Amino acid sequence: MSTVFSYFDNTTTATTVAAAFRSAITNRTFLITGVSPTGIGGATALALAQHDPKLLILSGRRPEPVSDIITQIHYTHSKVPCRWLPLDLASPNSIRSAASSLLQDPTISAIDVLINNAGTGSQPSRTVSAGFNDVEIQFATNHLGHFLLTHLLLPKLLASAAGSLGVTRIVNLSSNGHKYSPIRFSDINWTKPDDDLPPAERPNRVFINERRMAEQQATNPNDTFSTPHADAKNENEHYNPMGAYGQSKTANLLFTVALNQYLLSHGVFSFAVHPGVIRTSLFRNLGNEKEQDDIFRRLRKEWKTLDQGAATTLVAALDPQLDPMTCGNDGSVGYYLSDCQVMPGGCAEWARDHTMAERLWEMSKELVRE
């Protein structure tokens, strides 16, 4: 089980991937969420723009970051059509408005590739999304927002897929951080102590504490590392930012599993990707750059550039050899990629379980009222 270019790796750039698969870009329509000059959404758009796409639909909460990317695109590729799509993924009203504007636009007959790139992370304390009935903000933004957007845009995606197999794609940006936590179906907002949860819903405290220790040693080297008190009375003391982030990334993977269950027969393929460690706004709450460098050195992680960070996204979006339904002897699954290849060893069991994927799908429908 491999990609077309087995030598692509963690150093490969989105620019290189786009050039390799230029025929899968030309005259096709792409929608990318979370586009800005300081994120991999922007790098993804810049790489695609070099090969004559039919339309780039670039979403963001504010016009300025998207406008910066469009300006960069038009500086070298003035004829590439670009459109800013106002979109706040924590707001169902914003999502419905954005989807409606696309569905009602007669000039957009189809969307060929949807890249669910936007996300939030490293929340210092538990925050909820008022729009999604006070659901924890990382789960709301990283999963529910994209779940609702994808659901609403299915008519445009299915129009692209008519008469083809696997050319139309939905790419969900997940993370190896999914290994921090499964879905806490009985406590989605992290208000309960772990011991009150069913064993299958408890986070991986070994991984979480390794990350917490690295952060603490980098930012407060003289402090003694401690774990949260099991008998904490304040519900916020049960909230773990990395665990909640991991839950949202598990949701991205289970969403991918469910999409393939429902849409494969219609010709739509879905993939999830781990982009790697890239210095984006996701890490804005992890101290200054020196402290961030120290954290990831302790975790044995290396930074990627934005162009490298966007590469795996484009392999998932463009490589014709990928098949989300294949499985390897090492536990790898064809729908989960990292460093431009199918992820060796795959993902955590809780992120590939079809029963859990169906359960999450039904819960998400209730939460977004679809």
C-alpha cells in the first residue's frame, strides 16, 4: 500500500506535490477552510494556484488574512480565480450562510476537493461554543463545524463525483494528537474526573503527561511537575487542553471513517492527515518561540515549514493511487496519512472503530440539528 511517489517524505513540500499532480489541479474547484499567511491553509492555496485551478474558495473568519493570500497568488498568477468565503466554524449560523452562498451560486457547478483545514488548539482553559449549545470549543470548531459544512455542501461534492471514483475528495486535517484521547461520549465537555468515565472513554494520561511535563520544563523549569487532583471539585480542574484537543482530532478521524462508509459508493473518497509539527497559531498559548522549540525538542519532534506542512494534505487530495479502504499488515489504514505516505502503524484503535464512527455521526447530527 503506497502512494505514487514512495520517496515523498517529511521534507517534501506542497509545491513539489502540486507540481507532481498538476493534472489533478487544472480546471478543478477547491475549497480550503482556515486560510491565512501564517497557516498551512495559506500554503496549500499557494501551491494549488501554480497549476491553473478553476476556482479557489478560501474561507476565513476575517477578510484580511485571506486577502493577503489572494494578493500573493495574484502577484504571480493573476488569472487564478479566488473567492473569499466568510466562515466561522464555531458558529452554525455562519456555516449555514457560507454553504448557502455556494449552493445558490450558479457559477459553481461542483466542488471537486474540500479541504477541512481550519482548527483551534492549546486552549488554556475550558471554553465553550455558544452556537453549538455550549459544546467545548475545540470539539465544536475542529469537528462539529466541519461536520456541518461538509453535510451542507454534499450536493456540490456529489455533482463533482458523478461518473467517477475517488477523484472527488474530502480531506480532514487530524493529528497524531488523537492518541491523547478517545471521544468522551458521556462527557464531551470534560467536566468529570476520568474515574467517573467508562474505561473506553478515558484519555491516555501517559501521552498527555509527557506533553505536560515537556511544556512545564520548558516554560517553568524550576516547578515540580504534578498531575491534576483526582478529587478536584471545580469542573474546570478536570479539563485538560491537550486531552480535549486529542478528542477533537479523534473525531476528525472517525468522521473520515464514516464519510467513506456513506460516500464511497457515490465516488467520493475521504482521507485524514497528520500534517506534522508546524509553527502556526495553534501553538500561540505555548510560550515564546524559544520555549516552543524546547517543548518539541523534549518530545523529539522537528518543526516543518508551512510548505512542508501542507504537503501531506495535497497528497491526500490529489494522489490517484490512494485507496481509503486498504489496510496494511502493520495496522496502517489507507485513509490516514503522515509525511506524504500512508501512516505506518495507522491510528489508535479508538479512532478507527466503525461502531464509534457511527455513534459519533449520530451524536454530531443531533448537536448540529441536522
